[in-house]
Amino acid sequence: MIEDAVARIQAIEQQLTQKTRRQLQARLTIRGCLKELRHISGHHSLASAQEAEIRPAH
């Protein structure tokens, strides 16, 4: 789910090719969102891996 959001946001960012102040600000905001989503995704993946290690195998 997060990977889909990252892909969609990256597509939007790539559409912002002009160098107006407003578009540069939008790109910075989008990059911040991408960074946060990747951070959340990394923590989610790490937590899932840790849970798998902790759970007893059946």
C-alpha cells in the first residue's frame, strides 16, 4: 500500500518540471512526503521482520 502511494507521488513530482517558485515549493513538499512514506515503510518492514523472528515457528 505504501509502495503504491510512493509510486503515485513520484509520478506527480516528475510532472512538475517548471522552475516557478510555486512548483519548486510543491516539489519540496512532495519530496518530504516521499521521505516520510519511505521512513514509515522501512519501519513497517523492519517491525514485520522482527515479529517474524520473535514468533515461534509452527
